[in-house]
Amino acid sequence: MVPDKQVVKLFVVADSEIVELHTVSILQALDLLFKTYSVFNVQYPLGWKTFWELIEHGVFKINPEKLTNTARELLISYRFISLTA
């Protein structure tokens, strides 16, 4: 983050559509973007596919059995999931 700077506007861009959000929470913006991909069944952008699959399987627990061992270890190390998950 840049000192003395703050987020004043956030936008979600999915499938070439730009939507201005009425929040300055980056977490809420990421949540909305993930749900947009899910609801409209849009494929994740190639460069972000691994990131979004980690969110999908590890955080939201959608088809968690598809989580790769590397991703599972990362989530365990950051305590998003337990060792028994």
C-alpha cells in the first residue's frame, strides 16, 4: 500500500463488464468477483486460474476434493483449513 493513499473506488471486471462497487473493502470485491464467476459459470482468466481454484476449493469448500496437495499445504500453513480437512 502506498503511504498516505487510500482506496476510494473499487471495480469488478468480469467477462469485459465493468461494475463500480459501493464499497472500499477489497475482500468484499474479491468475494463478489468470485461469486460472479460462479453464478454466471464464467471460466477463470488463465493467469488467475490457480488463485481462484484455491479460493473455490480451499476457502469456499466447493468440491474440496479437487484441491491439489500443494494448495492444501498452503491453506494448512495459513490455517484456512485443518489437518483433517
